[in-house]
Amino acid sequence: MFYWLRSRCLGAALLLLACCSFSLAGWPSSGRMYPQTIGLAYIGATTSTTAGGTFTFSGVNLGHAYSNRIVLIGIEGGYGSTNEHNINTVTVGGSSATLIVQALGGSTQTEVSGIAAIALATGTTANIVVTYAGTISRSTIVVWTMQRSSITKISSQSATNSATLSFTLTGNSGGVAVVMGGSTVSSGTYSATASGFTVDSTGNYTGATNDGWIAGHVSPTTTSNAIGTTTAALTASRAALAAVSF
């Protein structure tokens, strides 16, 4: 009886070990222990100061490729003609991304911030193309990735035309959120501070220090609806701030 029980226990232990090994093999190749439904990584930011209606950001880093990867793109467009700042389309490697939210700032909509998303399990670099409704002066994109089975949002918010933009996001337990904003000052130098989110990227444009962007994220929450108030203090009334939670 003793030897029979010992063999049964050993068999159960080996089966458990095999199941654990199989589960771990499905996690991202980046080495980060993301949960299977959520996980966020900031990848980087790219800017362009060549005016136009279409901005092509070539060879953008997308981080490690893995199953259920969602690529999030924060977009900021700085100073164009009246009503020409709407973001029309965003593509990643030639595939269309979903524009989840955008905010148009300024009395004549001369500033825009937005966030787009696409499910993309393969590839570590890609051309990202942002098309606006008309000609603008400069643009920035910020890339995050997360592991999630879909791009379905929990909540999205936007705010415009105030030196201090704020709103409250809702989110699920363990969820995350990303924030993208920017503004143009009539004179002086652009600057921004954040409250309620961690800044991943901020700066102003070469040759146009009065115009700039801010991007960041809200860390995973431990309780439902706990993301709280998100605020960006900008230095101009021509300002736009957008955010989305997952």
C-alpha cells in the first residue's frame, strides 16, 4: 500500500509540473510576467516637425511580440489651420487601428490629442501613419503595449480649452489607463505637469518650444472604479487631453 500511494503522489506531482510548464510557455517573450488579461508597457515616443496632412513614422519600435498583444498609440497634433486637426485615420504596418478617443482643443480646434489601438501579435517594428483632416505643423506618437484579448474599453474621457484639464476615469480591478495631451502657448515655452497618472513622455518640439505634449499611464488598480481623477496642468488654453481605461 505504501509503495502504491508513493507512486500515485509522484504521478500527481509530475502532472502538476507539466501543467505549470505549459502555462508559463504562453507568457510574453519579453520576460515580464504579465497577467493573461492585462499588462502595460511603455515603449517609446517619436516626433515629427515636417508639416503636412499625413505623418509617416517609420520603423517605430513595438516592443516584443507575443500572443494577445494590443498596441496603443497616443497621438498629439500641434497647431494647424482652423478645424484641420481632426485625426482621420491611424495605421500600423498598413493595418487600420481603432481611434478610441480624441479631443480637439482651442477655440478653432487647432490642437488635438487622441488614442488608438490595434491587436497585433507579430512584429517588433512597423511604420505608423497618422492622417489628419488637413495640414498641421507637427505631431507626436507614443506607443504602449498590453496583453489583452480585445481592445474593448472600460471608459474614455477628454477635456479641452483650459490651462488645467481634469476628468475622472472608471476602471476595473487590475485595469490600466493611458493618457495623451498637448497644448500650444502664444508666447513662451510649453510645459506640463501631471496628477493622478505617471508621466511616460513629455517635451516640446524642436524649433517650436511653445508647443508640446504629455503622455502617461495609470498603474493597475486594486479595487473597482479606483482610477480616480486625472489632471494635466498645461501652460495654454489651446489644450487637449484624452484618456482611455481597459
